[in-house]
Amino acid sequence: MSESPIKTDCLIIGAGPVGLFAVFELGLLDIKCHLVDILGKPGGQCSELYPEKPIYDIPGFPMVTGQALVDNLMAQIAPFGPVFHHVEMVSGLASIGTPEAPMFRVETDAGTVFEARTVVIAAGGGSFQPKKPPIDGIDGYEGTSVFYAVRKMEQFRGKRVLIVGGGDSALDWALNLQPIAERVTLLHRRDDFRAAPHSVSQMRELVSTGAMDLAIGQVSTLQGKAPELEGVLCKGADGSEFRIDCNRMLPFFGLTMKLGPIAEWGLNLHENLIPVDTEKFETSVPGLFAIGDINTYPGKLKLILSGFHEGALAAQKVHRYVFPEKRLVFQYTTSSTSLQKKLGVTG
């Protein structure tokens, strides 16, 4: 346990893209931040699950990969010197202030203790883990032949890759890995896909030209001496059995989100999400905010750019708590000399 609490203006729980951009918005207002994240590096799902996956709906970037977005955000917040506490999960949160002057005592499972004037929860859907297919012996292949995320595309170059699933992740990686793999086979339990129509059309075009294989069925057995995969046995919808040769398998069955201790913080959860207002994205507890996929409100869209907007408005209210006697005058970064100095901009 820490000998004395770490004192900070704002503690951000979650270091994904939305949490990182909140550091920027708070930093513009002279608000110092610490961040706690269960992962070993910043970036959340963008870094952990799809670092090389293209993202197309970030303003100003026709296309940017998940990791490139995180790298740019890290460069953007560097002038404000945020402090990261990685591989730590918040295990306890208690309000020790008043509604007018909030203060929170926050503890992590690593024994770190914070006293924060405000807290911003930017924890996505909570801590997450991939849903594993119910296949006997799959654990023995994980990390060598079976992967639940693509962190380095080069690991799949020249390999016979089986991708299992029918959602966006499965289709996206089938299309992205097809140019570098020896062969890509997409396996889904039915010939109907949940992915974006454009991705489905691209996949079907590649299948029609023989550049990719599509199979309908489900994996029943892995073949090959673990951890080296040689192929899989599958069952078709009609009960028939067939084999697919592969030495890499990517099952995309979605993620299981776990709120963990957040569920015990008395936040009036709605379907495991935190209700907030849309003026400042504050929860039912004064001084405690929720931005990104963890929150809910009428018209909510689970987009990174929506989380950026939420973080910007939350920062305005955080400023009122941290500097109650200081009048906040909104300034454009393009016209304010003081803001440009904070960002290290000269000229």
C-alpha cells in the first residue's frame, strides 16, 4: 500500500483513445491527470485487439490504424505530462468530499491510492476478454497457432489462415490478411453476415475469383500436435464433416465485457452502462464523470469521435470543480497564444 495518497486534479480510469483525448482537453485547462489502466500500455482496444486494423471515421484521417491513432494521441498529450499506472485495476472508489467540493479516494489492486478532486471513467465496456469457441484442447494452441487478435500482421505472412466468424472483425481481417497470407479461408455457420455490406461484397468478389475461400459450418476439432495447428475438422449445416487445412486460426466470436468493481460504485447502472447527462457527462455522483462506451444516454452512438466530444464537455465541468474561483473563458487553440505555448507551438 502506498505510504501516502497520490494527489491529483483528475484521475482517469481507462487509457484508451477517449481517455487519452480527455487528457488533452483537461490539459488545455491546466488540469493535471493520472491514468489507471488494466493493460500494460496505453491505447485500450485499439492497441490490444486491432493495432493494425484501419479506422475510417476519425475526422481529418481518411484512414488510420488503431495503433497510429494511439501514437498520435500520445504525441498530442505529451506536453501535459500525464502519469500512467499500467497493469492496475481500480478496486475501490469512495467519495470523501461534498457535492460542491468533490474529492475521491481511489485504490487499485496494486495498492496504489489516489486522492482525486474529480474522476473520469473512460473504461470502454469495462475490462474485456475474447469469447473462446467451445473446442476441446484449444488452450494448447493459443499464442502459437490460435489467436484472438491480430497484433502483428507479419505473423500471418505466408500462412494458411482460417478466420472464423461473420462480424466486422472477421471480415476486416479476412480482407486485410488475404494479400499477405498463403491462403485465407473464412468460415461462418451460415451464409449470412453481420459485417458492413461493403466488406461482405469485397469478400464475395475475392471468393468468386478464387483469391479466398468461404466455407459454411462450424469447427469441431483441431488437428495437429499442440501448439502447432495443421488443420481443423468442421461440421456443415447438414451434418456433413469436412476438413480445412490451416496452420493459423483466428476465431472472432466477440468480446466478453466485465465491469468489475465499477458495478459496486452505486452509479445507478442501466444494462451495465453508466447513465450520464449530455451537458457535462457527469454521473449521479457529483465530480464523477463517464465518457466513451461505458456511458449511456438517449441517442448514444458508440463511436470514438463521440467519446472525444464527451471528453471535451466533461473537461469544462471538471474545471469548475478544480478551480471554483476561476472564470473559464473558452478559447480556440488557433487564436490563443497561451494555449499555443502549452502545446509547444511557436511562430
